[in-house]
Amino acid sequence: MTDQNLAAPKRRFRRKDASAYLKERWDLSYTERTLAKIAVTGGGPRMEYAGRFPLYPQDSLDKWAAAKFAPAVNSTAERRPQQAASEHTASAA
């Protein structure tokens, strides 16, 4: 038996459960249908397939969800430079 076989299995979610996980863990509301749509258009969490079934690894959901949040600020004035930098980065890509 190799060390790979002894490792704890990675937790994976079907879309319905991924939606519930994002709501419970991150308070993000992405329905099963929304996850299906962004799986087609891009920009969603990474997924793996078990046959024809998409599965979302927990670490992929966590990484994607964490990227949705901007750094904390003390006032809206602090947010303006962040938004401008974000918009500039998006238009340059």
C-alpha cells in the first residue's frame, strides 16, 4: 500500500451541496442553477468530473469564495482607490 492510498480523501460536492456549502460557510448565495451557468460561461470554482457528474472540491470552493471578498476598510473613502485599482486591472486583462 502506498502513502497516497492512506491520505484522507478530498471532500467534493455535487452542485446542490456546493451551493449549500457556499451559503453556510461563506454566506454567498449561488444557486445550483447559477453554478451550472458559470460552469459553462467561466469564472466559477474549479471542478472535477466523476463520469458525467461535476464535483467541486472543497478547497476549490473556498479559494473561489475567498476571492469574492475585497479587503476590509474603515470607510467608503478607503474603498474608492481599491475599486479604481480593480477596474484598471480588469480592463488591462
